[in-house]
Amino acid sequence: MSLIECPSCNKETITFKQKLLAGKWVDIYCTNCNSRFCDQPIVLALMHFIVTWNILFFGYMAFRESSIAYAAAMFIGWFILEFFIYYIPLTRLRSKKPQTENNTPK
């Protein structure tokens, strides 16, 4: 699988696994420029709200109606939404500062 281009240094250094982890609220790092990234937080929060609604609604309907069609719709919808989460753009984050710099008086 091809690598994904880093938004900071424009080199293909971000792996498929890192991009999937970014969709699960995990910070990822570029191996070339050591920049820290995450998926766009507002879009990711909206997508996770939709995923949660999908699971709760269709899961409840599958249980209430005892219908496998609702359960199938839940899993198909979940798969489609996870596919779209992969395509949420990356956002550059500030680098983490060491603890000693935060505690020094100015």
C-alpha cells in the first residue's frame, strides 16, 4: 500500500496504519520532519457521533424487531463510515514541550 503525503514536509512518510490510528484519536508523527498530526478534530467528532448513532439506532431496532436486516444495516453502515473516516484530512499539531520548560518561571 502506498504511503500518505505529510502535510508539513510534503514527503510520503505516513503509513496506512498510522492514518487508521489517526481516525481513532491517536496522534501520529512524520518520520521525516517529526511533525505531530491528528485527523481534523471537529470532522472526526461529527463522524464518531454518526457512527455512534448508527450503532445505537440500528442495534436497538435489530433487538426490538428481532430482525437481522437491521443488524446487517448497522454493520454495513459502520463499515462505510469507517471507510470515510480514513479520508478525513490531517491537521498539524504543536510539538509537545518537555515538562521542565512548562514549569520554569518567566
